[in-house]
Amino acid sequence: MGKFNEIIKSETPTLVDFYATWCGPCKMMHPVLDELKQKMGNKVNILKIDVDKNPAVADKFQIRGVPTFILFKNGKLIWKQSGGMSVSTLKQKIESV
């Protein structure tokens, strides 16, 4: 979790996508996150965490369903929500921090 902690401590907001390979809604979020990165560029870090490969991280943040998104800035959890979301919703959350 060292690299993960280093990334979320950034002043740049970091959106973490907790997902699973078997999750249909998670797969639908891939193009949404790609578009979000295109629109926001270096104003956001986007990190994808496979809950099946990283159970310790998923447990630490009490991930009970996927996809779940958590927004961090300077190591602090700013916002957390489960379920699919639109580019505009995610962009708005990120810009508000």
C-alpha cells in the first residue's frame, strides 16, 4: 500500500475506482473514466484498484460494492460513492475540492 498512500497524498485530487473484473457496471465505467481523464488532464489522478487483487485496500476503505469511487486530496478522503456515474458528475465532484 506504500505506492497507493503516496499517490493519494498528492495535492492533485485522486479519484480511486474500486472495481472487479466480473462487474458489468465497472466495465461500463472504463470509457467514462477515459473521457474524464481526457477532459481534466493533469488536474486529476485516476487510480483503478481491483478489489479481488487488493483486498487489504478494499477492506481499509470498507468497500462493500463495486464500482465504488473515492476522491482523495492531500491524503484525506473527500467523497465516496458507489455505483456508475456520468463524466459530468465525477468532474463536478473533482472540481469542487
